[in-house]
Amino acid sequence: MSTGKLTQQVDAYIKWKHHLIKQLSIYRAWMRSNKVSNPEIEGKLERAAKVLRQDEITLAFVGEFSRGKTELINALFFSQYGQRMLPSQAGRTTMCPTEMFYDRKSERCFIRLLPIETRMASTSITGFKRIPEHWVTIFFDSRDPQAMTQAFTEVARTKTVTVEKARQLGFDPASLDHCDKDRSQVVIPAWRHAMINYDHPLLSQGIRILDTPGLNALGSEPELTLSMLPNAQAIIYLLSADTGVTASDMQVWEHHVRQLDEDTQGSLYAVLNKIDILWDDLQGPEFTQRSIDQVREASARQLRIDSQDVMTLSAKQALLAKVKNDDKLLARSQIQQLETLLCERLILKKEQLVETTVVKQMLQLIQNSRNALSQQLIQTRERQQQLQGNKSDNNHMIYELQEEAHQKYDQHQKRLIAMRANRRLLMRQQQMLKSACNSNQFNDHISALHREMSGSWTTLGMNQSVELLFRNLYLDLNNLQIESKLADKMVDSIYSRYCREHPGTFMEPPSLDVDQYTRELRVIQRKSDRFRSQLKTLLTEQSVVVSRYFATLVSEINKLFERLHGQVEHWASDVLLPLMQNMLEQKQLLEQQMIRLKSLTQENRNHQQQMDRLTTMIHTQEMQLQVLETVLKEFRKPPPFLRSRKVVNLHGQSVA
């Protein structure tokens, strides 16, 4: 059975991250053994490892029902099982938004289902995730295919309610099926949300899958539009070759999907599925391909995108081909085009993000350690040569070397004291930064929003309240930006002075990027504006959907400001970390050097014994340096996808 290019690339990406975590552990052990570690460096290393461990790749599958979303998930990820892992058949199979993941803390596989009646509450799905008693949990044995089938079938369960009840739950009755036995009732999903915890090789490595059921869920769950879909690294929009772009397809595309390509860092793909319906063996492959191209061109025109951005494939035939190892059928299914695009855009983007957020920072720390140790090794070799050339008075020579080490140690001590004074100055600046974006201020804005909304639940009142909230938030960020520029000037001055005192040293001063959060807030505002523009009627009373919208909006803004607060919190300790690390390591290495030199003078040794002792010192330093060189080399290696392509990575290395 073929595992697929995407599966192979994801597996390589995960192994690369695990390798980086291992190299971080080696570096941390080196620092501890040489007694040059400190809480700030330990914290930075732990945060880097946490980023690598918790990094996830979320793929969201969007489209109306019966477009083949579930079958495509089976073909992309689960063909190695030789059967459909997820139930896929004609008609509606996924009735509620479904997340698939692996929870290492759970000892058993499970499906957790949130009843549809919870839509009557204003609590978001994320809020309910913190209240397990509201969920129905079904455990299953992943080794028992029949048990798995029964468990997964529960996700598609429906129930019948009155039209009025469906409307209260946020459904559009016009888009629902009527009950065959009682036309006054309509069919709705039994569940609002499903979470499937399954120990699958890819899921356990950080892949997360989001399968959405169509317009009914997207239109009534603000969290999907404002949070879940925008946070996905890839959004795959499914169409069907036998219907083309229908009116409901177009509605989902225009209202919920198209803008995600502009607002997020994720990749958006339109996929025309079920091309096997167009296969015509009598007319031949050229006729078939022309028919597929015609549907593709027509779909691209309707979606107003380039035809190259519309993939065509048959998920059903791709799954069959992978199970049977049929290369010809696999090529005919055309799924490999989508896998190639996902690799080129999704995996490449994730690798570049890890290089920027983790690798680049760690390289600076490791290079600092390597440079400090290299200087010590050079000095020790020079001392050995001096001792070699002065055999008559070796003790006097060692005393001179000792005095030289003492002088350098005193210089480092003074510079450390000055650097700690700079750090205290930056801590005061940090308080100014924290006061410019403190949580009390944020809570005041949210309280004002609730007060305004409680007084006016009309469309106009809602819009004015939300616009006032964003104006206040932008003002806070602008004030923070002013303070951050003052902080950056202080940091630039400290780094410039350090580089002048240490000729040949160049370190780039880090800055506090407030613009990033302003851009993210604008994205949230655009998504919020679009969602509010979709409301069809004037709001004269409190609406459950609108309440959930506000809860989701506040949650998204709160996440943004929590990350901002976290960056400000770590700023004062992290901003001088490269300089402090360099100075502390040189100080510690000088201390070790002084101890070794002192032992040479205190003990009654002849010239050869002293030379042997220095040789041992050099050998120890060379071994320590080799450890750092190896870790540095491993961090400099391009990530796997870059390695497989002729791409220049951030270290300026061209990959053959």
C-alpha cells in the first residue's frame, strides 16, 4: 500500500523537529556540565523545545455535504489501513464539525460529542471544551475495526425537531430536509461538535484534521469562521465534478472561505472531486481530460480564481489505488497533484516558521558558546607554546599567565556589573510596556462593550459597539508602539557599546514587534465585519448566535493580547540574553582556566608534567568544542523539504 507523498513529507518534518529537540537537550547538558547555565537561558531553551513539541499542522476540509471530504481524508492519510477508517458513503456522513487529533494524556481512544442543544447557550465550543460533563463520550478499541465503525457512525446521527426549534438552534430551515413521516418537522444533526482522539501515526505526531459539514454549521457557529478555519495551515475547499459550483457551494465560498486566503498564513485550495464520473473509456483519455479541464475552467471562473488553483482528483479512486498498489490508477486519480502542492506550500511554510522562531534564535546562543570556548582554546594553546619556549622558568611563565587571566576576569566582572545595571534599566522600561497593555485595560474595554450591547441589540448598536472596541484596542497598541520604540533605542545603544568593547563581535539586537499584533488585530476586525454583514435581519432582541459571536470575538482578541503580554513579559530577560550569556560563559571559562593554572603552580611539577597538564586542558576544551560544533552543524542543516529541493534557507545555504 502506498503511503503517499504528503504522509512521507509530514513524517520527515516531524522527525526533523524531534532531532532539533534532541540537539537542544545536548546543548543544555553541555551548559550544565560547564556551569554556564542560568535560569534565563534555561527558560529560553525550554520555550524553544515547547514550541517544537506543541507545534501542530491543522488541515481543514470545507464544503457542502456529499462533496467527498471524508473520502479525501481517507485517501490522503489512512490508506495504509487497507480500508476506510472514516465512514464515507453517498449522502450526508459528517453532520457536525469534527476534529481528529491524538491526546497523549488519554489512555484510551474516544469520540467526544457535544449535544446540539448547547447552541441555546452563549458559550463557545472552546468554552465547552473546558466543561467535560456537557459532552457524551464513547470509547472504542482502535484494534477492532467493527467497534471503530460503530463509534464513527455516531457522528452522523440526526434527530427531528420543529421548524421553530431548528430556527432557535441557529439553522436555516430552508436548507434542512423535512422528516418523511411528519413534514412539519425537519432533520438536524444530533451533535454540535465532535472530537475524535485516535492513536494514528500522523495524528500522534501533531497532525490535526478539521472536517466541516457545510453551510449550516459555518453560518451558525461563529467560532468556525473566526477561529478554527483561520488557524488552519491549509484549507481544502471541496466541490463535486458532477455538479460543478452550485448555489450553496458559492454561498459557502463567498461568505466563509474566499477571504481566508487574504486574512491568514494558511494555504487555500479549491478541489474538484469525483472526476471519475467524467471518465469515459469509450471516448478515450484525451476526451476525458478535456471534459475535466472544461469543468475546471468553469469552476475557476465562478470562483473568480486562477484555474491553476483548482485541483481535480478522484478521492475514491485514489484510495482504491493506494490500497491495491495500483500506480496507473493512482496517476489517473490525480491526487498526487494535491499532495505535491500541500508539500510545497504547507510543509515548506511550517519548516520556514520553525527556522525563524526556533532555529535562528538557538543558532545565536550556540554560536555564542562556541565563540567563547574557541577564544579560551586559542589562549590555552598560546600559553602552551609560551611555556614550551621558556623551559628554564616555567613557574614564572605560569604566574604571568595566571595574572593575565586575573586581569581579564576582573574586566568581565566589571562588564557584568554594568550589564546588570542595564538590565535593571530595561526592567523599568518593561514596566512601562506592561502598563501600556495591561489586562485590566483590556477587561475595561470588554466590560464597556457588554454595557453598550446590553443597551442596544440592534444592528446599528452592535456595529457601533464593536467599532468602538477596536478603536480602543488600536489606541492601546499605538501607545505600546511608542514605548517599544524607546525600548529599542535603549537596546541598540547597549548592543553597540558591547560590540565596541569586543572587537570582531557582532550581535543583532532583538526588537519588540508590535506591528505584528496590529496586523493580526486588523485581520480579526475584517473577519468580524464580514460575519456581522451576513446577519439578515435587524436584531431587536438578544440572539443566541450573536451572543456566541461576541464570546468568540472576545476570545480571539484575548488570545492575541495574551501572546502580546507574554512577549512583553519575557522581553526584559530575553533581550540581553545573548550578551549576558556571552559574558557569563567567558567569565566561567576564565574561572576554570585560573583554577587549572593555579594547580600547576601549587603542585611540585617539572616542566614536562606542566606541559602534559596543559595538553589535557587543551584536549578537554577540544572535546567540549566538538560537542558544540556538532550541535551547531545539526541546527544549520536545512529542514527535510528544503533539503529535497534546490532552495536557499535562512542560513544562506543552497540545498542541492
